[in-house]
Amino acid sequence: MSDIRVRFAPSPTGYLHVGGARTALFNWLFARKVGGTFILRIEDTDTERSSEAMVRGILEGMEWLGLHYDEGPFFQSNYADKHRAAAYQLLETGWAYRDFTPKQERDDTNIKDQIAKERVVNPFRDLPKIESDARAETGEPFVIRFKVPAEGKTQFDDIVFGLQQRDYSDIEDLVLLRSDGHPLYNLSVVVDDIEMRITHVVRGQDHINNTHKQVLLYQALGKPVPKFAHLPLILAPDKSKLSKRKHGEIVSVTTYRDAGFIPDAFVNFLALVGWAPEEGLAAKDQEIFSREELIRIFSLEGIHKSNAVFNFTEGDERNWTDQKALWMNFEYIKTWPLENLLPLIQPELQKAGLWRDEYFGERKAWYEHTITLLRERARTLLDFAKHGRPYFVAGLDFEFEDAAVKKNLQKDPALKTLLPVLAERFAAMADFTHDAVEAALRAVAEENGVKAGLLINATRTALTGQSVGPSLFELVPAIGKQRAAERLRHAAGLV
């Protein structure tokens, strides 16, 4: 195993959303590619907004995606003493100072804006240490601020965006420790990354400003600065930032789990949101990659600089998700090895009350054949229970689509007579196979002077309640002789 160590550090103030999931995925892929260590750290120091339920949501999302971590989960709140110790270390070495400004003035927006605009120097920045210590000993409240150098600039070479520079004059003396002793984000993150020996920080582009501050903290603490790779943002169709607050559950990873997405398909989709394999590592225009392939071809250098767009249509049930994600899920359902697909379908049939243990026993061959038929049109795992119900129930416990009944059963009054005739023909057959069923149906059509298509469409709706589905002559044997005859007789009453 290499010395490379990366971390995914979500805040449990919301569920795992697609932006966070992509960050976790890129860290995971990078670690697996180089034989490094992938760490999960829960940054739960925002006690007012953090919750155990959100932690569970993050862990469930990671588990569903198969992004298994090597160390953790660690909780940032457990390391608060080390964060405070680092703040006082910086105070002792002259890299920080106590700010005794009354809280009301510190929180006053107008005052803060004036200080920023006029570059007013904090009056306590150069307070002699002996006086600062004396005031602290009397119990006077204070915050600890980092003392940003007066002249110069920070810089780091970002793996995605290249050289990043920022003048010290554009960086405020950030608060490290509140007056109640609560450590703040930038200090906690740096201390934790040092403790966990993080070598590469891979996170969202919206953290670049924080990175400049954190580079200063690493240097002040005398520790090596890790390498950074900032990921471009994921935008909504209107080019606004994709967010939990604005776009709701549509950006939650568990929404896709509950909607019947295959985790490998969603991982494949997320990997291509703002990243592409470097030239020569994959076939031109290839979009379907196994996890093993993604690990083999992944590189941080393949991350795009431009923002990605998550294409969905709000308020439109047909387009509730990114259509590329739905297409990719469809492709996985059609092409994935059956042994991988079956364990994911079973829970959906169980929830719908359609599962029978005999599907892994005496009826295994029939079950696998039926799933093979259904997978050609299933877009999500939920479709196996929704559209497959007619295959799994014994009688008529399934819905008939109104449009299908009108189009295929009520199209020609002759069907009232023809469907019972076909039912009797099916019931009398000894060989109920694809070719025998087709021959029987075409014979009934020819004998009665109607087109075979009339009977084909009517039979499909009679047997499944639907107007589309697998090839009819594959479908009928899967339904079975007895059920097929019963449903044809019932459908005659709908004509």
C-alpha cells in the first residue's frame, strides 16, 4: 500500500447529496488506483444543525454506493481538545492573538463591513503578550484569531485548476477559537488532516478560498501542505448551484436507491460528471465502465475545469432525474450479468408481495427466463415489480391500462368471439412453446379472416394489462397455458 491518504469529510447537516457523493467517489477511486488509504471523517462540529439521523443517511449512502472506507468513521467533535491546543500553540508562537472586542461589536455586520472596506487593523492584533495574558486571566472574554502576515501572498498548485495565488491583504484574520472555546472550521480541518496524515485533499471548488487560509495554518504549525484538487461544481439545469435546500430530495443519493437505481450504474454516472478518462485509456465515446475499469483509468488530471450540469426537469414526473443517469441505469439492467441483477430484484418483489422462495428452487429456470424478458424494458429495479406483476400473480390481480384496453381490446368487436376461441386453442395444446404458440395464434387469425396483429396486440393486453412488453410469443409461455387461457376469457368481457 502506498503512503497516499485521502479523506471524505461530510458535515451531517443533511443527507448525502450527489455533489458530496461525487467527491467521495473521486477520493475512493484515487485511493484504489494508487493503493492508498480512503478515510471517512464526519465533521459534526456544527452541533445545532448536525444530527444522528443525518450521519446514518451519509453512512447508508456510502454503503449503497459501495464506497467502503479503510479508516473511520471518525467524528471531528472528538478531537476538539487537539484543535484548542493548536490554537494556543499558534498563540504562543506569535501566529495568533486574543481579540477582546465585545461579542456585539464582533457580530455587527456594519462594523465588519467597515473593517473589511477600510482595511482597519484589529486593535488587539499587536497587543503585548503580557497584557493579553493578564486580561485573559481576569476572565475577560476573547476569541483567538490567526495573525495573517501583512505582506506577501499564499499560493498552491491545484491539480485541477493550476497555480492559485491570493494576497495576504485579501485574507482576514480568521477566528480560530470562539470565546466559548469552540474551534472553528479552518483550524479543525487542518489539525485533523495533519493528525490523519492526509496527503491529498480532493474536495469542491467552493473551498478554494478556505484553502488559502488553510495553507497559512499548515505553514504556521510547521507541517507540510498536502496537495489539493478542487472539483468543479455541479449545477442545476438553470445553471444555479445544485443544493439540498433549493432542489430537495432530487439531489439525495438515497432517493436514487429508493427509486430503483443499480448502485454500480449510479457510480458509473457520477464518475462521468465532470471527469473523463485521459486519451488512450478507454475506447472513444465509451460511457459504460465497470468499477474495476474506473479504478484502472481514473486520474485526478482527468477532472474537468468547467462546471457540470445535472439535467432534470422539476415538476415533471417523467424527468425527475438526470436523463443520462436513467439511461445508464437502463443499460445496466439490460446488460449486467444476471447473477448480479437477481439479488437486487428480489427485495423489490418482496416489498410488492410477489416473491416466492421457489424462484430459487424448482421454478428457478422459469424465474430467470421471466426476468430476462422483463429486463429488456425495465428502466429501474422498481419496474420488475410494477410491470412484472402479471407474470408473478396467479390470477387477475394486476391493473389494466385504460389506454391499452381501448386501443387493443375495444378496437374490433370481433375480439369478443376471437379471444375465447384462442383461449380454447391454447388450453388444448400439449406443446406450449414459442413456435407452437405463434402457430396457434396465426392459425386462429387466418381461420377467422383477421390480421394476426389484431390478435397479437389484444393477447398482450389480455395477459398483462399493458400495450407494450416482451415479444408476445416469448411472453405467452412465460405466463403459462392455464393463466393465459383464463385471462383471454376474462378479456373478452372487456371488449
